[in-house]
Amino acid sequence: MLPCGPALSFVRCLVRKKNVSGESLEESKLCRCLSTVDLIALGVGSTLGAGVYVLAGEVAKSDSGPSIVVSFLIAALASVMAGLCYAEFGARVPKTGSAYLYTYVTVGELWAFITGWNLILSYVIGTSSVARAWSGTFDELLGKQIGHFFGTYFKMNYSGLAEYPDFFAVFLILLLSGLLSFGVKESAWVNKIFTAINILVLLFVMISGFVKGDADNWKISEEYLLNLTAIIENDSSYENVTSIYGSGGFMPYGFTGTLAGAATCFYAFVGFDCIATTGEEVKNPQKAIPIGIVASLLVCFMAYFGVSAALTLMMPYYLLDEKSPLPVAFEYVGWGPAKYVVAVGSLCALSTSLLGSIFPMPRVIYAMAKDGLLFKCLAQISSKAKTPLVATLSSGAVAAVMAFMFDLKALVDMMSIGTLLAYSLVATCVLILRYQPSLTYEQPNYSPEKAALAASERESAVSESQINMIQENHFSLQALINPSSLPTKQTATTVNFLVGLLAFLVCGLSVLTTYGIHFIANLEPWSIGLLAVLVVSFIVTILLIQRQPQNQQKVAFMVPLLPFLPSFSILVNIYLMVQLSGDTWTRFSFWMALGFLIYFAYGIRHSLEGHRSNGDDDSCSENSGLQEKNPVEEADEPENANESDQFLAHERTSEC
């Protein structure tokens, strides 16, 4: 029997929030030994995987041409929007859990479980697929002898299973899981070594491309492409021929092709979120996490931009090989042996990407188990290594089984749902959290004189806040357009409603522009009208949110251009989710059904937040994630909003 009997109390159980004000941000059972450089290397290694060696050729040939550099720029800007939202939460709540924790603090328990459950799915499939890719790449270097041997003696002729069991991928996953169990510091060193080799190889590719490149490959004429198409199709004249390689120039497929390439390139920047899971293992996380996220995205953009520019300068875009563009490009310019350097870089990139997938997976599981939403045994910490031992080994074992037996090609798209949902929810949480009346942070002790001065300076603001709360007991259009200068419970409720409306409008826009694009292209009146209504409503909603007063408390990093930047981040992420196939959503529904079974059978009963509130009159009352305080109480607390460092909790570093 649930502890909350009535239906209303049951709903409150689903939306109860994690209270982080009661637990010191510096306390951690994990080892605080990672530096900012470690985080940047982890983010770069996880994000800059083997895709940099393959993706540029695939997108340039089929979508963007030489304008792939613009595609990567657009994709990087879209990724930075999500990255900045993660960076703010990393500064606000420097605890293990990433998007799961941020959602738990702001939106509530059910959405937090959904986020965490999907992140686990993304990391498991990511780990398995990268391990198989590593195995396949190594097999290519050996002339496919491993694949031929296992395909001959261990062939599996069953639907949904792999062609043959991949023992090498299993070995890789178990090896790295053991390394992570041994200690996070040792894992960070291995990651830095492989990431450094990967960066050096990419620098070699860039320099080679600019040395051997030809700027004319960015200026190919349409007439030349028409002649080429006529030759390929055995036409005697190109007068009635349509070029299969676009119109030539820098944007051969037009700006629409560049945008289509950007949508694909967006996934190349997925991986930086693993930094957000290190909140309890990094020194001074409130500074290191924001710096790590932003710096790693910048490094990755420079690498993707440089490699794609070098590749399209070395070789005409229509000749690029989609599967192995760099080795073919080096053969084209007469530097054939350079393909071995590329192979080494590719293996190092796969190694860091694999480590980047395995690293955050047990930490999300550990955070959920510690909160009681997953089985408690998964929250056990190694006494020597200070790592989540059981979560690391169990998640590694599951990923190893998947890599060993299953055909993962059909499951890879499911990774995108979990990642994009997490990005959307983190952006939503930033929007909601910044408009709350009051947030609690651990603040250092001030001198009595400074505390008295700060309190006296706030008296007028507190009085105004109290007057506004009395005056705004009832909702009105005037209060919506001209709210108080300080946030109140009513303005926070208004923002919550507007953010929900914004998400609904974004879903409508995404569905219309995806499945009704041909009606819009044909200028059907109903589609144009509906599109106009949705766009205008979207803009008006953002402007109404912008009118509401923000909380004035400062942290080490805050998202700029609020509410515009998080809103457009939500738009990009939901639009990309709608692009996924129906089969992907069907498989995703089965995973979610399993998750809900675990949550409603176990998690909701064993939730730590539910047990904490058992002493209250209403055991499932909705807890405030970042606890609100009475304005009169706040006046007695010191504040110095101009010095963000005073809001940084002093971090205690564990000796490992």
C-alpha cells in the first residue's frame, strides 16, 4: 500500500522534488580528485569520437558539400545552448546525477526517473555500439580475419542478433569497467593520453589538408558537374541533365542542404553531458564543470571545423568516400601511408568515446539508487577506490552482453531520444528555476558589520516583495504584462504555466514542420494559418516569460540571454526528436514500460524524499528542490550578489 492513500497525495508523490539545501554540497562519498583539465579531456574524448573520421565525408558528399564547415558551426551553436544550461546547473547543484538530478531538483520525481532511465538506455547502447565499432575498426586493420573466423565457426542466424558474437567487444567493455572500478584518477590519466593522441592526429590531418588542399575544390562549377553527371549516366548531352551533385560552389545543395547537414552534425557534439556526472569527483565543481563543458565544446568545434575544411580542400566533395573519407583523401593527394596515422587516431578516438560512455553510466545509476528510485545495492561505494563499484560492474556487464549478442544498428536511434529528452528538460529546468522567488545556497560566514549592512540594504526590497505578494493574490492580465519587480509565488506559477505552454507549442511546431511540410510548401491555407498561429504564440510566450522578474541570486555561471537561449534549445531538441522514426518510438515505449514497472513497484515506495517527509502531516507533500524561504528570514541572511565567489561552497577534497 502506498504511503499516500488519496489520489491527490499520490500525484504529489510523483511531483515531489529533491531537497538539496539540507545536504552539504561539499559532502561526497566519492573521491574528489579530478581537475578542470581532466574534465575538458573527458568531454573532448567523449564527444570527439570516431565520428570526426567518418561523419565529415558522409555529410559533405550527401548534404552540404564544402559548406559542411557552416553545418558544423550551426550544430555547435545549437549544442552550446544545451551546454550552457548544463553548465549553470553544474554550478548550482554540483552533485552526481547530471540531467536526472537537475530534473529532480526542479520538476519532480517522475520526470527525474524518466530522464535517468533514458540516460541509462543511451549510455548502455552507446557503450555497446562503440565497443563493436572499435572491434570492427581493429578487424579492418587485420584484413577482417577476426570477423571471418567468428563468422565461420560462431555464426548466429537469428533475427535481432548480431552476425556473430563479438568476444573482442566484450573484452574491451569489461577491461574499461575494471579500470573505472579501480579508480577514477587512473581512468582520467588513460583518457588524457588517448585524447592527446587523437588531437595530435587531427592536427596532422588539418595541417596536411591545408598543405595539400586546393581552394578550387570549393569553387566547382555547375557546368562541370552537369558534364560529370552526363558521363556517369551515359548521356550524349548535358542540356536535359540534372546534376546529381548539386549546383556546385560552396553550397552545392543550397542552404537547405547545409541545414540538413547541421541536423546530422548536431549528434557529433553529443557527449559533453558526461562532465555533469562528475559533480562529486571534481575539485571545485562549481567552477570546473561550467569551464569543462564550454571548453570541451569549443575544442570539438575547432576539430570538426578543421577536419571538414581540410577534407573538402584535399578532395572534391563528390568524390569523398562515405565510410572512410580520410584514408581515401590521403590516397587522392598521394600520401597513402598517412592512412595508418588516421587508423591510430581513429582507435584512440573510439577508446576515449567508449570510456566517455562507460564513465557516466554507473554514476547516473548510483545517483538514482542513492535516492531510492533504483535498487539500493547499486549505490554501494568501493571503500578503497571511492567509486560506485556495483553500478560500474553491473552496467558494464549489461553493456557487454548487448555488444556480445545483439544487432545494435536498429537500437542506436534510441540513444537520441534519451539524450535529446535530457537536453530539453535541463533547458526547461533552467527556465523554471531562474524565476523562483528564492533559492537557498550555502553561503560563507560574513563579518557582523558586513552582514548587518547587507541585511539593511535588503529591507526595502523585502518590503516591496511582501506588498507585491499581497497585491497579487489573484491572477490578472495586468499582473502578467506588468508583474512585480521581484519574483513571487504567483510570478513563479505564471512562468511554470508559460513554460508548459511553450513546450506544447514547440511540439506542435515540430510535428507540423515535419509531417505537414508538403502542405506548407504547396501554400495550403490551413497549414500556413496554423504555422503562423504557432509561431506567433511561441514568440509571445517567450516575451511574456521575459517580462517576469528573475531571482537576483548569483552563482559561478549563469545562462545568458534568458529566456531566449533555453527556449530555442528546447525547440531544436524537440524538433530533432520528432524526426526519429516510428519504429524507434515503438522500441522506446517498451523500454519506458519496463522503467515504469520498476518505479511504481519499487521506486515510489523506497524514495528517499518520501521517507524524509514521513514526519510531516502530509507525507507526500511537494518538496521544493531548492528550498524557498520567507522574505523576512532572508533579510537576516548576508548577501553579496556582486561577488559570485562568495556563493561557491568550499569544496573538501578526498584523498584517494
